[in-house]
Amino acid sequence: MGKTTRVLVAAIVVTSSIAAVGALRWSSLGAVDPDGDVREIVLVARDMAFHPAGEPGTINPTLAFPAGSRIRLTLRNEEPGVTHNFAIPAWDVDSGGLAGPGEARVEFVVPDTKGREAYQCTPHATMMRGRIVVR
């Protein structure tokens, strides 16, 4: 194997490892309330991307939820003069538009079917979108 091939293989391995660690990390995103019923998640809308609260360098994270779980998602808009929402169109989930700084909450139950789905900010869906993995 030539030097170029070894460098390419090493880059692929490193990139795959980083992606796997990120997916594992976000599978535990959020806290569970004291009764153990609802997983709390906070996403921040800033710079035309979703950021997990406390993780300003992470954008549009993959969210992983157990099938049938209850989720309480808080959207925190930090952009003056810009309207954002959090929506999962396939599940009819929408936080409603939040014009400028403030918070909106939406609660939903994850469907029982395992698979993948998309979430988005409806007005900015080309930039502010991510994936949900139902396990």
C-alpha cells in the first residue's frame, strides 16, 4: 500500500471514529425527569444552526431516542429579529415560530417504529436540519 493510500485510509478511520463517538454522545442527549418519564432536551438556535445547550461548537446534532419515549424539547432562540422553530414534519411536531430571543417548548411521543426521521427549522430548512434515529 502506497503512502497516499495509507493516509487516505487513516483519514477515513479517524473520520468514522469521530462520527461514531458523536452519535453515541448524542444518544444520551438530554436529562430524564425525576419520575423517569420525560427526556428533557434543549437546543439553541444561533448562527442559522441548532446547537445542543452547552455545546456551542456542535451543529445540527443527530438525536437518538428510544421508540415510544416521551420528549420535552426546549428551543432557545438567541437571534434577534429572526424567527425559528423546531419541527418534525413527519410526526406533526412543531414548537411554533419564535420571533427573536426567547424559548418555546414542545412535547411529543416518539413513534414505536425504529428508523430515521428529519427535524428542521421550517423557515430555514436548507441549513437548519438534522436527523433523528429511533432505536
